[in-house]
Amino acid sequence: NYLVPEITCVAWSDDAVLPPDHQYIFALHPHGIHCFALAELQTKDSSFHKRFPGFFTPKLCGLAATVIFKIPAVREMFFFWGYIDASRKCASEALEKGQSIYLVAGGEEESMYTTRGRDIVVLEKRKGFVRLALSHGTTLVPVFGVGSTDAYQTYQFLHSIRMWL
């Protein structure tokens, strides 16, 4: 199916291990219009879960923007997919319960910069996930979704106004 990109987990080394009895914060980049790398963490039979077994829900949950949980029907879809609010309070509670979490660190801002053929990563003002990992003694795992910005054509029409909004 040409509408769904092929996604494969490639570990940083052949002997890479992520013991499932540890906690992790997976920080994904770039956001793109849709962060396809999320599918690797959300889907039970993905190459990530085959390479690193033992992380599927409820051990692993995703963080999504607070606004998502204010929209009826969309909120229910995100709960069904195992997401929680990306607020510091909710993320801390998940870590205190022993869950690992994943998030797209650049968030909405990073998605607004999506440009076909360019991987733009926004991190300068995005340090909360690092503080969260440090305060909970959680290992931070960077995840990079190669090609996720090439999935859609974007336009810079009224870009500055969209960023302001």
C-alpha cells in the first residue's frame, strides 16, 4: 500500500539492548506533519517491538499535546492508542507507576517547520523531557525517524501567522 510508509527499526549497534525492566523516555524527531516513527512504538508487531520485546502497552505510553484531550472523539482515540496528556504532572505520574514514555520532543512547533527534504529538529526551548529523565533517573533514548518529513508536501504560505497562532 503506497499510502503507508515502510517503517523499520534500526538499532544504533548490532549488540544494542533495552532491558524491559528499565524505564525509558523515548524522544522522537522530527515531528513532521505526522510522526511516522510513532507507529514503531504504538504497534505491537512492529520491528521495534520485535527487536526490543517487552515494551508494549501498558508498559509504554505516549505523550500528546494537552489540546488533543480537549477535543471529543479525538481524545477517545488517543486514549485508545495508549496516550496520556504531555503535561509534566501526567508524565511524572506515568514514570512513578513504572511506565516508559515516548514523545515527539519538538512538538507542534517542530511540525510547523516541516519542509519536504529537510529534517528540522526543534530542541532549543524543549528541555522538559530531559529534566523529567534526570529527576526520575530514567534513561533517555533518542529516536530519529528518517524520511518522515518527505511524506507530505508543505507550503510556507502565511507561515509567520501560523507560527504566531
